[in-house]
Amino acid sequence: MAEAISDKQVVAVLRPFVRACGPMLDALRESDPFGLQARDRREQDDLAEVESGLKAKLIHGLTSVKVPGTAAWGRMTGYDRSSWWMNRVGRFTALLTSIPGLGGALADRLPVQDTLGAASQGLLLCAIAGEYGVTDVGTRVQLIAAVLFERDIDADLAAGRHPEHDEAAEAEEAARLTEELTASEKKHGKATVKAAAGTLWRLGRGLLAITGELEKRPRGNFVHRALGMLPVVGAAGDYLGERSGLKEVWKRAHTWLTAHPVQAR
């Protein structure tokens, strides 16, 4: 019988994971792939010379674009911004997670699906936590452990307040997980899709030490899993399953954050 995974082991894996999710989420926020943030700022200045009636219409159209860094984003509630992360970033991570499903049942015998799936769900949880004002590593660790693994982690343990906590080793592991992202930003000035995909894979591999826990995470229903066992179309089944899992993660996160107002203020 496999030895049970302790809360301390879960925390040791999740703390560098959470720290590594921060730079990736920052890159996703700041990459501005469609230039909407810059256009928002630039056109606000340009509109000063436009006649009032037309200006009002243009401003309304401009400020209705709901992406990070725009005026419309600032007016959204934490719940609505969390929904945006689930739908936009969720599609990207769920698609990457479903790729191993191309191999059908063979790929499902490997931990690839669970590690990538858990990584994408953990990344989404960190994004949601940020929109609810939760920025400290310890509370995010508690959130991930509760939502994905149904574990109630002690706050001091999650915060690294115990004798065995190695801050230097934790920082080194977090830096290792984001090596590809950092290299991309230095070379291209932004995170490329390839770098983001590589970082998600690194984040997933970082969770291998608690593989047994990964099986507890939210996932699709029986139909999704049955499709996932088939060659070729298995990717579609896995994609739908991961999307379903992300929706459940979003719901559980909202419930947990609402029930913990002190941490989520």
C-alpha cells in the first residue's frame, strides 16, 4: 500500500508552484496580445479632438472591451473577472491539457493528463484568488489544497511557518519552474505561446511528487472519460472533460473565497 501523502508534503510542492504561477499570470495580463490596453490609453488621448457626440460613442465602445488593463475591466466585479479567466485562459490551458488524449487509453495510463490538468486548474485558482484580493502564497496554497484535493491545510503550515521550511530551496524551485518564461521575456520582451505552454508543462511536472492527490481534482463526467479512452477523438473528450473540470474549480473557488472573508478581503 502506498504511503499516505502528508499535508506537509502537499505544502512543500504547492508553495513553489504558487510562486511560479505569479510570473506566468503577470505575463498573461501584461502581454496584451491584441494591443487593447495600449489602444485604450492611446485613443483616450486622441478622442480629445473629436466632436462631442461621436466622442461619446467611441468612448463607450472603447471602454466596453473587457480585458485586463482596460477601463471596463476595472469596473467588473471579482466574480466577473474570475469568469473571464475561466473562459479565456481556461480554453488555452484545457486545450493544452487535452493534447495527451491523442494517444487515447495509452496516454491516460500515464500521469501526463493529471499533472497538466492539475497545473492548469492550479493556475486558474491563482488567477481567481488575485481577482478576490488574495495575494499571499499561504492562502493560495490553502485554496488549491481545498478545491483540488479536498484538504483543509493549517494556515501556519501553508504559510511556511514551521522549522523544516526552506525558503531558499523554495525560491530556487519556483525560479526553475519559470525558466522558460523568463528566457522568452528576455529574448522577445514578452511571453510567447510556446513559453507559456512549456511553463505549464513544468508546473505540471512540479506536481508529480503528489501524484496520488492529483486524482482527486475535479474532472469531466463518465461520457468525457469514455471518449478520452478512444484514439484520436480522445483529445476532444479530454478537452471537454478539462473544461468541465475548470468550471467546477471556478464554482468551488468562489464558494471557498466567499466563506473565508478574512483571507479574501
